[in-house]
Amino acid sequence: MAHRNINMATVRTVPHMTRMSRRMTRRRTLTGLGVAGAALALAGCAQDAPQDTWQPKGDNAQMIHDLQWPVFLIAGIVGVIVIAVIAYVIVRYRDTGQPMPEQTHGKPALEITLTILPALILVGVGIPTVTTIFELAETDDTECIINVTGQQWWWEYDYPAQDGCGGISAPIVTSGQLVMPADTNVLLRLTSRDVIHSFWIPALNGKKDTVPGRVHLLRMHANEPGIYAGQCTEFCGLSHANMKMEAVALSAEDFETWKANQLEAYTPPEAGSLAALGEQAYIANCAYCHQVNGLSTTAPDGTVTPVLANPDQFVVSGAAPNLTHLMTRNTFAGATWDLLTPECRERVWNAPPEEFGALYLQGVTPECLNQVDLREWIRNAPAKKPMYALPSQAANSGGLVRGMPALGLNETQIDQIIAYLLERN
Amino acid sequence: MAIIERPTDPAPVPAVAGSGAPAVVTPSQAYGVLRRPVSSTGWRSWVFTVDHKKLGIMYGVVAMFFFIMGGIEALLIRLQLAGPEGTVLSAGLYNEMFTMHATTMVFLFVMPMAAAFANYLIPLQIGARDVAFPRINAFGFWCFLAGGLFLNTSWFLGGAADGGWFMYQPNASPLYSPTNGVDFWALGLQITGIASLTGAINLIVTILNMRAPGMTLMKMPIFTWMILVVQFLLLFAMPVITVALFLLMFQRSFGATFFDVAAGADPLLWQHLFWIFGHPEVYIIVLPGFAIVSEVLPVFSRKPLFGYRFVVFSGAAIGFVGWGVWAHHMFASGLGPVSVAVFSVATMLIAIPTGVKIVNWTLTMWGGKIQFTTAMLFAVGLVVSFTIGGLSGVTHAVAPSDTQQTDTYYIVAHFHYTIFGGAVLGLFAGFYYWWPKAFGKLLNEKLGKWNFWLMMIGMNMTFGPMHIIGLQGQPRRMMNWTEARAGEGFFNLGFWNRVASVGSFILAIGVFLFLVNIWYTHRAKSNTPKAPLDPWDARTLEWITQSPPKEHNFDKVPTVHALDEFFHRKYEVDHETGEVRKVATAEEILAAEEAQGDKHIHLPSPSYWPIILAFALPVMAYGVIYNRLLIVVGGLIVLLAMFGWALEPSVADDSDYDPPAEGGGTNKELATIG
């Protein structure tokens, strides 16, 4: 029985590690590095799920990992010893007709030893734990501030004008993908517009809740350019499962390019094009909530009126994703669906660090656009992502909905809007 | 004291329940037709009973019903997650399902099932004839049933609670959770909380005041000790959740703003309140399981519990330190590094007394003569599973590591190894061990072993892979998972989610076999013989009486001389050679006890009031949700029941009974001897 348990229940800890370490040790002829080798092996073998918590890609996550793998190892060893002892006892002392055993009531010396021993192990674990807690809370060494705001069920990232981040002259607002300079300590200022969410990019750092009315600080650091998956991890209502995010780290140079592009002035679509019709459809249907910076209408008399979104009149959180540069990000609707086709997405995700930036900065080209999901979304968003977006579900909130309602657009209008959005790059 | 020993001379019954002189206000005079429901057969004997054994069995039956419900909810969750983009449940229904799965399992299964064991066994283990406050005991049970049913009616009244069992604010506020589900949750738990609180006071008084002569605290059976610790935890934890639930109710139903950010509140207040209750609750859930195996392991190892004092004090230590670790549920909530460091260290501290228990259980078996009955298998299963759960607990006592693990399936794996592996396996060990005591028949051992192995395999298949899924980054409480984030290698989410789902059904079949076993043992044409008096060669007082025990438990309250009193009456230990000789059988010991049984035993009489009072509470609760008038109606019933209760003597008057049956004698003596 105990053997069965060793195999099944501690599979993620020691027996697996040692088995794997043996194999890897042979392959890599690593000798004399038993403990470190086992941990490396575990990290090296588990490179599959993008949210794997054992593959740190930045300083903070690395600090956590350096602390946690020895703890897992110790816990695993203790577990194997305890279970092995139990297995020995139940086999050795099973009833085989022996006489009634001696009625021993305990051995205080033995028990005190067996109490002090785990206490000592825990002191050994506790000291680095406490130092790491304080190291991780350090924020004085950050060089770039990004405000992160959670709401049902997407993330907004805004970059205040600052000297940090290589200098930002005017605020940048984006969503879905957190773009940050690689190899730089970035300070995230986390908050929420409605309920509690939790910001988590496992490869870069542990999670931190975003609480309405509070600002929490989280230091982020990515070693190399690349894309890192994450997800909201505090239960936040109906579409909690659909509240994802990705962090994108770019080299300093590429980050400059990205910033410049985000601050580029609005380029209206060519007159008479499909996109120009799309602009009209967009203003008529989308612009109530979704801001496109620089978008304006021109009256017959030549008066130019900027088109300003008023999401607080329609949605509970009072915000909707800014679409000015939608096609520079690869995802939409809370990073739940890709704007890229699967093939194009694969290319970006699998790009080596040195090629990643150029590939990412291409954004979503017409050939790469994932028409299927985007069309479905524009056609009937609540059917695709559960939201309280029907007027009947807004009784308790003074008519405000949560999430994007179905707009009742026809296929022609959808074609036009997609053509328009494709130019938001 | 509840047990009234009527003096041998026919003096008036001393009334304690506050009615003044019983000669003036007797029940028949006071209420006319409302006589005491004294019948000892039929459904009335159950519904109006104040007998701790009947209440214990009823707690067990209802808790088992809710266990099945919570299990079905779990299976639906696993069906949804068996493949990517599951569509078995809608997003809303999925959220209701995991909220109610946790709520049901914690509040309506594990806690009341532990109450079932405590109720049934504590008076028997300490040599008492009932609990200190029998009517309050009945009231507690009916509150549990009333609250549990009330809570579950929400399924049919617009949807169950959907905020997770922790019901974080503001997600569970009316704006973000517009159905009445959360109202049902808050009010339902408020009512079941009354059961826990009254039960705790009752058992504390019982254990401290009603032990058999000679049973000092350090001669108390370990089960009773651990249950005592649990009752103190309940006594101090329940008021916290009561306050929290009241704040939540006022927020949702009466427009208060305790957690409303717009009104300047901080929603973290709710988290602190919830977890100051919630963490002691973890020990409230798991210590009864520990209590049970601490009885089962010594019996089937044929040795006393190793380091009884250590186990007692480590249990008490868990009870104390358990209050200082609540914020480890909030390591990611932005507490600041000082708080996180303190709670991280405190959490490591609590691993020490918990480790002591594992060590003592193992050393109890060491050098023993181990018999692998089903009860013993479950007990060993608990020790192994809880070891795994405890060690994964240490990995997230390390707060930075926890910020990677919290709210992922790794945590789900951890607490199912502790709660299922710790509490539930313990409860099943208890079922098999004490079944003959409560029902006079041994459960089938062959079916029992199938029951055990299927549960054990199913449990490890279900919760084992969740370690992997969680470390691979799958968060909890998501209605689906996607291929895009599943990975492809050995640790891919797809494969291990499927394994977990298959495992959950194996686990369910295991549990189902327990029900089959009950049916098999008790079916009409069952050839299962009556259980022997002392089927396991047990060590404690509850076995020095008939199985099932008479209504008054003991003809003569035994006098206690030693820890493991029963064992020491059966066996003589030669302290020089360590040899153990049997000197008496259980039958001989019981016969000797019964020969000198007490002549006049008067038990507290059944009463209408507990059930009336308890079922008035959901009426008020429906009133809070639907119509304030109902609050008044329910309130009036509560008032009436409280007066009726207060004016009712604890022992029925002669006039409450039917005239003597033909052939002389009356049925008034609930427990005549000789």
C-alpha cells in the first residue's frame, strides 16, 4: 500500500526527481552534483505548459525558484523516509501469530528528538524564506513604472509619462499584453476597478492580488526578450477562466520602437476603402466604449469633433480596452483568443530571443489575422465569452453591463469593422 | 446536569430547566393537550428525541446524504474538466457547483459527520448517560438540518451561491453576484453555525463535568481529548464567521457598506474575518479524523497509543497555533513583507505538532501485532495521505513559493490530501470501527476492503495528478482549460486532467461500496450475525456496555482506574517481563457491571421545542430574502418555542405518560433495571 502511495502521490517530488536525475546524470555525465542536478533535471524536463511554475525566466521568479526547489527536495526526502518507515512497520509488525506486544507507552527522549529534528529543518527553511520575502518586496531598484488595472474580465496596462522605461513622453494605454523592456526591473502598480483579481505571470514572478481601492506593487524582470503566459488567479466571477494575460519582453531597442509606434498619430483609412466604411461602422457601434485615440468626425461644415468613448455609461467597471493599436497585440477579449492564426502564433511563441522582437513588432498582418474568432466575437460576444452583457442581467447595476454586449451587426458591417481594425497597428 | 437521578423516596422531581417549583407548574397543567412526546417507538421517538445516540445517528445519516450531494457536485466538476473547453456545465453553473461542493463538504458533511461521532461516542467514552444539555443537543441537530436544507433550496430558487466557498468581497456583493445564492449561503451557514456553537458548548461542559469517577483529564481517551480541542476551536471560531456572515447579510439585504470600496471600506476586511475563522476551521475539520485513528491504530496494533501525552499536548498546541496562521491564505493579497514573514514562520511552526502526530502513530504500530481490518486500513491510509498533504503544506508555508502555488491546482491537491486523506479517511475508519457499537452488526470486511482500496486508489488518482497540474500553472476555479496553455510533454494538462477525472469516478465507486456494505449488512435476509460484545478487543469505556447501548448507556457508570480502562480490566501486564495475560473477557466484565446496576435511572425526556425552534430559523431567513413579514412570523415562533422550552421541566411528569398498560408497570421508566 505504501509503495503504491510513493508512486502515485509523490510523483512530482522525489522519486521522480531521483529517477530523472539518474537518467540525466548519465546523459550529461554530471557527477558529484546530485542535489543540484536533480533540481536542474526537474526544471529541464518540464518545459511544456507555458504557465509552468518551475521555469523561471526572470530574476524574481528565479529567486522564488532557488528557494523552493530545496524545500520540495527536503519535503520529498522526508516524505519518502516517513512512508518507507510506515511501509516497513506494517510489513514487519503485521500479525503473524506473535504474542501480545509489550505495552509501551512512549519514550520521551525519542519523542523530543523527533520533535526537535523537524524543528531544526524548519529553521533551515525559515531563514532563507524570510530573507527572500524581504528581497522580493524591494522596489527601490525599479526603472520603469507600468500601471496594471484589472476588471471583469481583462487587464489594462497604462504607461504614465515618465523618465523611466527609457523615457515616455505621453501616456500609453493598452491591454491584453503587457509589453515591457527585457533585462530591466519594472514596477507594476496593481489595482482593480471592480472585484479582486490576481496578476500572475509565473515565469517572471509570483502572483499578487489587485484589490479595488488599493495599489499593490510588484517587481517584474525578464531575462530575455520573449512572451510569457499568465492568468488571473483570484476567482473574479463568471468569466474568471477567460481572464488571461501575456507579458512581452522586448530588447531596449525594440521597446523604443514599440513605444514610438504606440504614440504615433492616428492615420485615418483611405477614403472610399472598406476600412473607411469600417470607420463609420466603428463610430456608430463601437466607439461608445472603445477609444481609438485621434479618431474624429468631420461635420459637413468642416468642424472636427473628436470621438471620445464613454464606457462608464455602459459598463460596470467603467472601462473598455483601448483599440488604437489593437493589431500590435496578438490577443483580444482578455487575452482569451488570438488575433494571430495558429501558424503565425506558433512562429512568435517559438522564436528565439534574438529574433523575437522583430517578429513581434510586425503585429497582426492581414495574412496572419485570425478571422474566425474575431468575427464570432464581433457578431455575438456574450455567446463566446460568458458575461453579464444582456440588458436583463443589468437590473442590479443600474443598467450597466459587464462585458461586451451583442451588437446585432450584419456580416457586411463586420467585414467593414475588421478592415478598419486591421489598420489599427 | 441533565441526568436526573430520582431519589428513592417519591419526592417531587427536581426541575432544573427554570420553571420554578415543578409541583406548581407541571407539563400537563401548563400545556393541556401538548403533552411531552414520550413514545419510545415510531418516528416520534426520533423526531423529538434528546438521546445523544439517536441524534448522533441522525447527524450521520444527514451528513452522509450531503456527502453524496457534494460528491455528485465534484463529479460534475471533474466531468467538465476531463477535456479542454468542457461544456458539461455553463460558466455560471460551474461557479455554483464548486462553491456548493466546498460549502457542502465542509459545513454539511465533514463538520456534522464529526459531530455525529462526537455526539454518539463522547458520553459513552467518558461513562456518562447523556450529554450535559440534551435538548440543546437536539436543537443543534435540527439547526444543522434546517440550515443545510435551506441552503440547498437555493438551487431551485434562482441559483446557488456562486462566489466560491470563501465568498470574497466585492465579488459576492449584490452588484457582482445578483442572484439570491449568496444570501442563501450566508443565512444557511448562519443557521448551521448555531448547531456548531451549541454543540461545542454542550460537549465542552459534558467532557469537563460528566466524566466517570476516576477519569482524570489525562486518563481520558484520546478521541475525547481531540474532540475537546475541536470544540474549543469551534467555540472561538464560530463567533468570527457569525459576525462576518451578519456583515455580509447586512451588506446584501439591508444596504450596509462594510466591504464597499466606494464607501471607503477595504474588502480585505472580509478576507481577514473569513480566514480567522477559516484556518481554525481547517483543524476543526481534520482533528476529528486524527481523533478516530488515534483510537483505531492502538487497538489494531494491540498496543497503547505511543506518547499519549505528546499526542494530547500536540493536539492542544495545534489548537493554539492554529489561530496564528490565518493570513497564509492571503500571501498574495498584498499584506506587506512583515506580515507575510510572520505568518510564514508561524505556519512552519504548526508543522511541528502535526509532525509529532505522524511520528506517534507510526511508533504506535512499531513493535505491534498489526491486524489489517478495514478500519485499520483506513487509519493507515490516513497516516500516509496526511503525510503527503502535510509536506506539500510545508512547501507553501514558504510564502514566496506559495505565491506561485496559491490558487492553482497544487493547493487543491494539498488540501484534498489533508481533508480527504486526513478527515474523510479517518471518518471511514470510524464507520468500520464503531459500526458494531452503534448498530450491533459488523460491516462486511470483504466489501470493506474493496471500499478502502477503491477509495484509496481513486483518491490518489484524483488528487495526485493535481500536484502536477497545479505546478504546471493551471489555476483553480476555472470553468475550463485550453489546449493553448496545456503543454505537450509528460506533464501536459490534458493527460493529467483526464487521469484525475477517471480517478474521481473510481473514488465515487469506492464510496458507493460503503453504501452497498450498509445495505448488505442490514438487509432483511442478511445472515450477518449480531456483533460480539467486543469485536476488536478494544481499550476504551464505550465497549463496556451492550451494542447498541441501552438508552441510558451504562447500567452502572464504570469507575476508571487507568487510561485504556477496558484493556486493563481484560489484561494483566507483567511489568518485569512485559508479558500480557488475558484475565477476563468482555462478557464477564459487562456481566459484573450490570449485576450492580443502578436501580433508578431517569433520563431527560423528549421535547417538541428543539425542532420547532430550529425550523423557525429558516422561516426568518426566507423572510430576509423575500418578505420582511416572514421574519416576524418566524420570530414569533422562535419566541414561542423559547418560552415553551424554558417552562418545560427536563424530565416528563407522570401525567405525560399513558395510563399503565395492562399487566402492571408503566412505560415511564425509560430505563428500568432488573
